[in-house]
Amino acid sequence: MLTSAQFLQAPGLQSRSRVARCSRLMKAATPVHTGPHTEAATPIPPTISRPYRVGTVKRKTKETEVEVTLNLDGTGICAVDTPVGFLNHMLDQIASHGLFDLTVKARGDVWIDDHHTVEDIALALGTALSQALGDRKGIHRFGEFSAPLDEALTHVVLDLSGRPHLSCNLTIPAQRIGNFDTELVEHFFMSFSNTSGTTLHIRQLAGKNSHHIVEATFKAFARALRRACEYDERRAGQIASSKGVLTQQ
Ligand SMILES: [Mn+2]
């Protein structure tokens, strides 16, 4: 059986980071009894402990009162109670296609319009996401998805980089879907991006029906976000950044 020093001197293990990693693995390996005629046991990598990835945010201003709970490792359970009907429908898309458990309770000055309520829900959702992600270790970080809804097709690409950015080219023909002001769609994503530290690109590739265009966008966003938040098994708990951090701008 090789000693630790012999193992670390083997060809291909000379880079400092690999030596450190192998050294950690060897220390963590369970000692295995080997008889005189058996080969040395392969070191067993330690089990990676994972945090409970839930974010809870309460936000109260003179305009709105919002509570959001987001569980990244959920099953798509959605409980939303807000005065903005169309937004409830879209939050449901995020939970169901992102496989997040999402609770949103909101009250707001909707007698003015839906602007403050939609904005503050998005801000709270972004904060909850950032809180749930913590140090962002081991996640894929990038995610993309193209979702159709009948004639509509939207492509969403995102990066949980820690840096807020939104590029959005949605062209929604109707000014309103029911009572919902379609201008608020872009504003929702901008607000989410700002508090979650997400680089977000939204490209509408096709679509005529406003409800379809917006819903396809939320579905693509949910799927892309799910992928970005999920653990990359090959990453083995490391941060997916050559800089070493995803939480600073
Ligand atoms: Mn719909």
C-alpha cells in the first residue's frame, strides 16, 4: 500500500490544488483492512454535506407588505396569495417548472396600480433566492431554457454570478392582460435580478398572443433557474468561478 507521501508524489498530482484535494480525500477515507494478497483500497470520497436551501423574506413599506419563502430543493408546491391575479399565475409557473416550493403572501396599494406590489414581490423573491443560495458552492451557476407556449417561444439564459443585469427584448402586443399591465413583466425581472445578483437575458423568439408570450417567458425562466440552482455533482461542492466567489459584485 502506498504511503500518503508516495501517493502525492505520483505523476500528475503535482499541482498544488490537486495535491491539497487528494490529501483531503485521503484523510477523509475510511480505513479499510487489507490482507497480504489484496490491493490497496481506493480512497472513498467524503460525503458532501449540503445546507437546507430555504430563504424567507418579510418586507414592509408604506406601499406594500410582502412575505416570501422559497425552498430551492422543493417539489413545485406553490401557495400564493397576492391581489395581482395574473402574477399569481406566473408565480405558479416559477414553482411548478422550477421545482421550487414557493409561498408568497402580499398586500399592496393596488388601488393606485399593481406596480409597487409586483416590484416588491420580485425584490423579495430575489432576496429569498440569494439567501437560499448562501455561498453558492457546488451549483451549476448557469442555466438556459427555451420554452414554447403554442406560437410563442422565449429563450432565457441566466448566470447566478452575483452581478445584476437584465437584457430583455420582449415585445408584448397588448398593454394589458386582464387587468395586468404588461410593462410590469420586464420590471419584475429587473427587480428580481437586482436583489438576487442574477445576470438575466430574455429573448423572445416568436409569439403573437400576449398571455402566451409572458407565460412562455416565466416557464423558460423557471427551468433555467432550476438548472442554475441545482448541484453540479462533478463540481463536488466547489464554487463554479475561477475568481472563487459568486457573491460579490
Ligand atoms: Mn396561462
